[in-house]
Amino acid sequence: MKTFSCFLFFLSQLLSQWAAAQELRHSIVAATGSSVHFPGTEKEFMDLNWEFSNPARTLPITAVGGRHPIIFEKYRNRIEVNTSNGSFVLYTVEKADSGNYKMTVDLDPKWTRILTLQVFDPLSTPSISGNYTSENDTVVLSCTVQRGVATSILWTREGVVLPADQRQSLSNGNVTLTIWKTQESDSGYYTCTMENEVSRTNNTYQLAIYNDGAHYRARYGLFPAVLLVCTSVLVFNVRLVYG
């Protein structure tokens, strides 16, 4: 009897493993607000069911077995079902829709399918902030977004990936680009490109590094000449008035 019981237990374990192996698993990535198509089956069926699950809950979605599928409360007005193959479209997905979607067909493990949906916010256009700087100062550029989470951040300058030399470094997950001992040659257009699973976006910042001496001369170099002209005009007018 013990031998037979062990045999039955061993057989049940094999059947469970076999059934699990028959479950087809796929992954779908979608952006918030988009629509997602969940494919049905090629098998003729009497009864097909979809359910949603995540670590917090399990919800029935739809039961298809005739002309009019049963759509359960949480998914009413959110899905459109194709009764011929059991596929459905889920509209206006949210991050809360991330999880596993399981299709069972006539309770046959061979036709069980599990699709994992991951929903992400698309990235907004990055905003780049920087500080005014002159030569031999430190400039800090920061690239941030209002919506979404970036999985990749890349800085470039005129097609060259940064950092390009030892005076440049990236920090805070590549959000921040720092340039030490700035030079006039650091002036130019700096582009921050962000990506995540559902979007790619970028923005460009014009950095101007000023040479303080040249800037001062350009601004104030004409002052003595202007002062001399004004003085000459004033003297001429005085002589004209008083003879």
C-alpha cells in the first residue's frame, strides 16, 4: 500500500510538472493609456476563460462559450472580446493592469497560456538646468523628466558621447553632467537622451563659457574712447557759447 501511495504521489508530481511545462508564457510591454491585444486560441473550444492576477489579487476577466461572452465587473466597458477565438483587447491600460493574464481552454493544460503585462509611463520631454559659468569654474547640467522613469540616460555633444575627457563626469544615474575647470572650448550644444521600455525622448541645452577678460574688454574697452569724444564735444560747446 505504501509503495502504491508513493507511486501515485510520484505520478501526480510528474503530471503537475508536465502541465506547468505546457503553459505558454509571453511578455507584453505597453505604455499607459494605450490598448493591448491578448491573442486567443486556434483550438475549437466549448469554454474559454481569462483571469488577471498579481501578488495582491486575482480577478476574473471574461468567460467565452457562446455568442455573448460574460465580462466581469472590473472589466466592463474596458475590453472587447472576439468570441471566435477568445482573444480580447484591453483599452486605456494603467500601471495597475501590470500582472499575469491567464487563458484556460476547456481546462486543457496543453492550451493554457500566461501573458505577463508590464505597463510603463512614457517619458515626458526632459528639462535641462545649468548654471552660468566662466573659465576655470565648474558647470553642472541636470536632466530630469516630469513623467516616467528612465532606464537609460545618455549625454552627447555634437554627436560625441560624454564624458569625453577627465574634466567631465556623470553622477546620480547619469542625471547630472559635471564639467570642471571650464574652458571656452566647452561652449556648445549638449543633448540629454532618455529611454525607457516604451519611449525615447531628448532635449538640448546651449552652454556658453565666458572668458572674463575678453568679456570685460568687449564690454568696457570702448569706454575711454567714448569718454574722450564726449569731453571734446563738451569743450567745443563751451568755447562756442563763451567765445
